[in-house]
Amino acid sequence: MSVIREVDGSYSRLEGERTYIREALTKVAKDLNLSRKMVNRMAKVYHKQNVTEEVESDKEFAVLYDTVTKSTGIRNADAQPL
């Protein structure tokens, strides 16, 4: 079946692209002394062009976290008040 061969080729290209992305982002993280997680997040935000939504989401999370931990008394010893 030609469709199976075409899908196989697509999977091979996809694997190659994922390998490139992983290696490139690992190098950037190392070169800039950043966490791989942060560099990956920046690349995804850049791709989606949704930095405003990401920033707002972080603010919402920070406020929610602060509110919940204050009200339940489970704050970490190293937690900084917002």
C-alpha cells in the first residue's frame, strides 16, 4: 500500500525533526545557562505567538497559588509572598 509507505516517510521525517528540536534546544539551554524546560517553553510560545496569554496565565497561577496556600496554611518555607 502506497499510503503506508507515505505515512512511514512522514513518521521518519517527524522523528528527525523532533531529534533536531531536542538537540538544538539542549544546546541553547547549555549555552545560555538556562533550564531546558524554560528554553522549550520559550520556543513553544514563540511558535504559537501567544506570549501575552502565557504571561497572563502565570499571573493567574501565582495569585491562585498564593491565595490557596495562605488560606490553607501550607506555604513552603521558601515561598515568597506575591
